[in-house]
Amino acid sequence: MFRSSRIASTTRRLTTTVAGLALGAALSVAAVAAPVQAFAETTVAPAAAAAADGPALWVIRDADSTPYLFGTVHVLKPSTEWRSARVDAAFASAADIWFEISNPDDQAAIIPLIQQYGVSPQTPLSSLLTPEEFAELDRAAKVIGASGQQIDVFRPWFAGLTLSMAPLVQAGYDPQSGVELVLKAQAEAAGKSIHGLETIDKQIRILAELPQDIQLEFLRSTLGEFDNAATQLDTMVAAWASGDVDGLNTVAVAPMKTEAPHVYDALLVQRNTDWANQIQTILNGSGVGFIAVGAAHLTGEDSVQAILARRGVTAERQ
């Protein structure tokens, strides 16, 4: 069991890591749009080129297959520069593109899952929060065009995720500018094959199955940090965009391992292990592939590359 202060610290970090670095773009888009039950048609703009070398890229090679590994951020400011000649060349050379999920923009698939795992009318949030907390929830909801009354039926994890996106949107972050949606549009235009390492259902259940006390503290921390929430993601994005993998580990991953090992295991280790298994299967085939997953999965001692290295498979930084 976590102590209260440790839960608060961990869930603040979890909020930003989930929204920006660790779970797919589908959840980020859903968190903003679901409260009003409508998803606007949006044109995905091209990403700007990075000023320097840009985010980190790795490659694994064997006799007849070459998968690239690229860490992503699921919500970005449209002005964020992240394209680079290295990434563009690797992406262009790949016939198969892998994301965390293959359909991050498929809202028709997400809504039934949100209704199943994210809504609990029999236990409204107003019965779990103090009147003061619920007033803060209402204030935060209005930033994304919703209200406390609309969010009252949400389970705490989904309310926390939804409202964690509100200050990011307020600060200029946009799920539609996230790396996955940009690359997916490019892959579709080029006729590349698109694959998913997991399903939307699995991603949602990772959060929905967190213990109730963690979910509630996640929500309370989101409300408490609302006015300053974009600062941590700014720091993470700056490290990612400059290719500072160690810096990203320091601010986003290592503290979670120390403070919340069960969350760290569910969010990162188990998924990284599964993805390493799938990458080894990809290596059994042939051709060039490009694998784009949240950047938190590609840093630290339990990263995808570290797990592969322990099995004798080397991912080389480009």
C-alpha cells in the first residue's frame, strides 16, 4: 500500500507519462473529446523538422530484417520540431509500420470501451469527492467544453485522464499533433502496412484495473496540479525532442520505478516485455520495419532495448 504523499507524487508523474509518453494516442484523443460525445474532423498537419538531431532512433539488424525503434510523444504542441533526416529516411525505407495500437484515431472503437470501463453511474464522482473537490472538477472540465455534471458518471481513472489533458490543451498541446497520428497519415498515404503491438481494449484496462485508491488519488492530484500540469510535460518533451534519453529516464521513468513499482510494472515492464517478444518475432521475418511507441518505453533499465539486450539482441542508437 502506498503512503498518501507517495501516491500523490506517483500519480502526478503517471498523469503526464500516460498522457504524453506511455499510452497510445487513442486515449489522449478520447480524453479530450469523450465528455462532449463528439469528435471533430481534424486535418493532421505536417510536423516541423527538428533544429538539431531530434529524438532518439535505434536500429536492430540481422541477416534479413531491420526494425527501427522510435520513441514518440502522444500529445504535442503543433510548433514542436521533431522530424529529422534520420527518422524520415528510416520511416521511408520501411514497408511495415508498427504502433502501440494500429487504430489510434478510431473513435468508434474507443467509445464502447469507455462506456464499459470508464463510466460508473451507480458510483458518481460527487459521492467520492468533497464539495470543494467537485467544484474544482467542474472548473477544470469547463476548459475542455464539458462540466462537472457530465463528468460525474466517469470512473476516477477516466476523469483523471480526461482532466489531465485539459491544462495541456490550455497550454497549446494537441493530441492531433501527436507523433502517431502524423506518422499514421504518412504511412497511409505511402501505402505502407500498419500494425499494432496491442489493442485499445488492453490499453484502457491497464488504467481501469488500477486499485480504487490509486484512481482517486490520480484524480485528486490532477485537480491539485491543474494550474501547473503542463510544466512537467514541457520538461519531458524538451528532453525527448533533443534526444536526451537519460534525461527523459530521470524525469519520467526512474522515479516511477522507485515510488510505484506496481504501476511501473503494469504500465512499462509488462508491456515492454511483450513488445520485445514481438520484435523478436519480427526479426524472424525479413524486410525493414519502423516501430513507434511512447518514449518512456525506450529509456531506463527495463526499456524494450534493455530487455532485448539481456536476450542477446542489440539495438544500436543511430
